Amino acid sequence: MLFGREDIRRRIEELGRTITGDYEGREPVLISVLKGGTVFLADLIREIPLPLRVDFMSISSYGRAAESMGRVRILKDLDEDIGGQHVIVVEDIVDTGLTLSYLLSVLESRGPASLEVCTLLDRSARRIAPLSLRYVGFDCPDVFVVGYGLDVGGRYRNLPDILAVEDQAAVTADPAALLPFLDPGAGR
């Protein structure tokens, strides 16, 4: 276990308090990229007692060559205009930063009053694109992680803790490999 559910809960409370103080008197728009960030977003918004809106985007990379450049195709765009709004992009994990950098340039072109990033995990050891992350939950070591919205092969987003996976191929091959960690008492 890399980050336990109680540590995650406490850190999200702290992030919520900080965001609330920073955005007092404003109505931020929190944008999550589907699907990984939704668990974090759901818990985070409950810790921000401000009038706020939530919106979602879904993206897909163009393939291996373009992926290395962070180019993405927008599969689901925002439902509402963000022009003049205070926007916070909520991410589960920021890795190389290439895709996020591209996404931020797309959002910036839409004229928000402000644009910031809140990520649960920052794996800065792999960063390629320079990014300014205003709100960071945890620094993440350069390991493959799963749980709390992060998946492997579409599974295990519902793990309440964040686990470091040493053998990603074994977990991908065996759908039951991490089932013991779904037990509500397993991380305690």
C-alpha cells in the first residue's frame, strides 16, 4: 500500500480547505477528465463549501507517435462555456505532463478568468512538460499505481487505497489478483 484511505481522506480535506480559502467569493468550475479523476473529484467537491460547478471531458490519445507529444482527441467536450470562469482541472495523477499541458492549452484558449490544476498524485520524476500544479495531494514515486480511481485494464478503480503494483502484467492477466484489497477492512 502506497497511500491508505485515511491518509487520502485527510489530504483531500486539507486540499478542500485550501481551495475554499483561495476561491472565497468566487464560484469555481472543477473539470475532471474521465474516468480516473472522478473518484477524487467526488470526494474533493464535498470538502469545498462554495457554490461551484462540475464538468467533464473525455480524451483519447492519437496513438503511440502522437502520444509522445501529448496530442489528444477530445471524445467528450465540456457541456458549458468556461469563458470568464475560475477553472480548476482535477486530475488523478500527473505523470509526464504532456497530455495535461495540451489540455490546458485547449482550455486556456477558451478564455477562463483563471486556470489551475489540482492533482491527487504528482509523479514528477517522469515529468517532461513543464507544469505548474497549484494543488498537489501527494508526491508519487515512479511506480505503477492502482486504486482510488486509478485502474489497470479498466479494473480496480474502486480500491479504497492506492497500491504500488510491482508486476503490472500479472495483475492485468489475473482479474482476481487484487480482490483481497477490496475488503473494507483490508487497508486498516
